[in-house]
Amino acid sequence: MHEERAGHTLHATELVHQVYLRLYGQAQIDWAGERQFVHAAAEAMRRTLIEHARRRGRLKRGGDRQRVSLTLTGIAADSPSLIDDTEQLLALDEALLLLERKDPRAADVIRLRFFAGLTVEQTGEVMNLSPRTIKREWEFARAWLRRRIH
């Protein structure tokens, strides 16, 4: 989110705090390792962003309306992309849940790359897979999600 414009409604610090509260706020968790922590953090990030988009969607239909832009590692390319549409983010989440039923590993790659912002190499380290396998899963998952969302 470091490239975001001023005035968006979800700041990086707020997002990190929300994720921290999700991970540590309710119970003392004994992480089995970095891999488990990174997976949990990516999932917490996804849930936080989806809840934010849903809250914004409710406001959009009757309350104060403000445009939200979130800079994330995009599914369209390996460079950052902008998602500024609540419906698009919610459609991505719905499609990701369907992908998880079809190919859980590909869904994990999307979560780690898109929501946690990890590189191919970092994702490979967390998932204990080669960068080549991560790239292959990334390409498959992006194509599958694009077909589902559009």
C-alpha cells in the first residue's frame, strides 16, 4: 500500500494493526514455524480487506461514499495493480473460494502473492516449493481467476 494515493480509507498501518489483532488479539498461538505464520497472516490480510470492502459496499448503497483504492500485488501481472472497485474485490474473494475447492495449492499461491505481497521466491520458501512450481501455479490461478471474474 506504499504507493497509494493520499485520502484512501484503509491505511497500511491500520491494515497491519487489524491483521495483528486477528493473529494475536484473542489467544496465545504457538506458531509451528514461519510458514504457518505467513499463511495465517495472508489469510488474515485477505479477510481484513474483504471485510473492509463489504463495509464500504454497505456505505456505498446509502451512506457516505468515498472511493477506496488498494495497491496490491495484482493477479493481472507480476507488477502491482490497482483494485479500486469493491465489487471487483468481493468477486475476487468469491472466485478464490471456488479455486480453493478445485486447487488448494493454487489458492494458497494467490493468497501469499496477492494478499501478503510475497515474491515468487518468498512464496516458494514459505510453501516449500520451487520457484518454477510457484510460477506455474501462479499462471494457472491467475488465468482461472480471470475467467471466473470477467
